Amino acid sequence: MVDVGCDTGRVVEEAAIPVEPGATVEPGSSGQAASSRRVVRQPNRGSRLVALVVVAGLVAGGLLVLFRDGGGYVDPEERRQAEAARDAYSEAVMGLGRARTFAYRGSVHAAEPGPMRPGSWLAGDVTVEGAVLLPQSITREVAVDASGAAVETVSSGPTAWGRGASSAAGLAGAPWAVVRSPDATPLTAYDAPDRSRLGIALLADLLRSARDRRNGPPDATGRRTLRATVPTDTRHARYGDLLAGAEVSLVLDDAGDIAHVVVTAAPAGDPELVLDLAIERLGEPDLITPADVGDPARRTVPVDVLAAGGVDPLELGSVPSGWALTGAGASRTGSMGRCGAAGCIGTPEGCASLRLDYRALAEVTDGWLSLTVASESCLKLKIGEPTGGEPFRAGTYVGRTETVWLTRGTMSDGVTWVSFDTDLSTADAAVVLASLTPFHVATDPTPIAGIPSP
């Protein structure tokens, strides 16, 4: 019997091993033709502990330079650089969101209109210059083709307006038209029902969705470049299937902010969309003004539709400072919308109506009011008089209101019915609504100081 001491042994059958002349053969063997049994010794617990201590010491001392990562071996410095690239990418994209506004200029190649190119079609290759207000999803852009022809596009949420001219200088006198609207335009492949942004405002969503964030070679001026890839599963993405698998390249400035972005849609050899944009003026105020968005919204209201439905359209003559008209539309069908003690927000089925949306451009989520204007006779015929809520008066209009997490109400002057909801207090809403005046496409509201109340 072989004494293995404290070791854990494993017995292995070995093939016949020749015996050298003069060697001593253990009892039980049969010379050259014999097979043998030997004990293969395994490290005991003490040996394994010593090995672990040695490895830990090597790691702590920086002597173990390789470790396993995803089935291969990665140098610790490479790992550190990869993590730094991911962190820098995330911080740059978050910085774009924190800035809330930015300007851009560059070139766009597009095979067809899409969510990032929602305006009137001009050409496949254009130069662009514009600005974005991210919290309200408002964009303003002028695109010029090789002949000098120009198209201006303004988007606000899911709606876009456009106008065109033979030159950029001629845009100022051109009429606006609605080019994208969830109410007036049938849904297409890229008009997802939940889409709330259009134009370059979608860039922030696209950059945030990209994965495989990594370092790229420095640009021609030596600035840091980061790369990433948009996932191929874009079923729930707001920027559309066209950009599934797109490659993203970011150039950062010395502060780590995005200075340049290139987005190339697949396939790489013949992309259907390429954005090549310099990003400028991060966080500057007034890149988007109330007139920028209010003018196209107001000038595209179909007043004739309202007149045919017996509606005398109204609008706010005054709004809190920094607010803008960010959406407007008319309808002959209507919807009952939300109903409460103070009445229904929305219009009865079959009634013509005008809807106006106002927002505070300098805020992220606060500061908004939505109006729906319809005929009083249509209202009474469909749903009758509201009886709940608290009495409410705004100028010559009387009605009822209620406040839960927002203020909502209905009121009338006997001819025109108005419903509203807002995050203003009831008192502030009464001041703003007292300015209601006949709607006119060329009238801009005047600012009211001190609203909302501190």
C-alpha cells in the first residue's frame, strides 16, 4: 500500500511501461509488460490557500497583467480606457439634455422624408442650420440645396410646419403650411402614435439609445472622438426604423461637451440617412423665440373650417412672460375628451372646435395652458350644462372649475363655449383667461408680468 499522507490522491491506470535494465521492479509488477497503478497527488487545502494568497499578492502588486473578460484576456489599462469611454459618452449625452437648447449647422443626406426630416422635401443633399429646444420638443431649421432653393421647417411635438422659397432670403415672405400633424396626416411607417418629437430634437433620443460605446481615433484637430451603435431593435424608438443599426460618432470639446456629431444609417456603404452636424451654443437662451413657433402655428389655423361650423374663434390676448403658442388646430369632428364635475375637456362629437396650446419656453415641465373653443349651442345640444365644481369667472365668461393636480374648467359668454386645463392656479388662470380676444392670424399675445404667482 502507498502512503499518501494528508494528500488527496487519485489512482490512475497506466499502460505498460518498459523497465530499464537494472531498475528495481516493485512487487506485483511483471516487468516490461506490466501495467502499474500510481497515485497522482492533488494539492491539498493548504496548498490551494497558498496559491490564492500568491495570486492576490500579484494582483495587488500590479504583477498580474491579464485577467479574464468575456472569454478572452484584457489588459487592465484597456479595460480602464473602455470604461472611461463609456462614462465620457454618457456624460456628454446627459450634458446635451441638461443644456436644453443647442444650435447646429452642417449637412444632411437623406433618401426620403422621415422623422428627422419631417419638412417639405427639397433634395437628397442639403446644408442645414437650426436650433432645438429639447424640453418642449421644438425645432427650427433652414435647409438649402445645391441650387440655392430653401425650405424652413418648424416642429413642435408631433406637428411640423414648413415653407419654401427660391432662396433663403425669400423665406420671410412665404406662407406657412402644416406638413406633419397627428390630427390631419394619416399615420405612415414613421408616424408612431406615441411620437412626441420630430426633427433634430430626436437626436438626443437617438444618442441616448446607442450602445457599444467606445473610443475612436482623434479627429483632425486632435479632439477626442467616441463611437456607438444604435440597436437594431427599434420597435419602441421614436426616431424610426430607418436608423436601426446606425453608427454614431461624437467629437467632444475640451469641456467634454458634444461639438460634432455624425450619424450614419445602415447600410454603411449606401446609407439612406447621414447627419453631419456641428453642435454649438449649448444652453443659450432665446435660440427658439415665441414668434419662431407661434407664427407658423397661428397662420395655419383653418379659420374657414371654424366659420363653417358656427364657431367664433378666440385666443389669449395676453400670456405670462416667456410663454408661446406652441400648437393650434381646428376640427369638425371633436371628441368628448375628459369629463369631470366642471364639464368635459374637449368637444362633443360632431362639433367644430379650435384647440390652442401655450407653453413656457424657459421651463422644463411647468407653465402650460390648453384651450378648446366651440359653439355654445353645440355644447348644450350634446352634453348640457355642467353642474359640479366651483363657480369661476374670467372677464365676461362664467362657468365652473375644479382643481386636482391641475386646474380645469368650462365657461361661456352665452355664445362661445371654452374649456381649459392648465397647471396655473385658479386665480392665475382667471387673469390669463380674462384676456380672451377674437382670433387673428397676425396678432401676437402681449406678456403678463407676475404670472404665475410666486
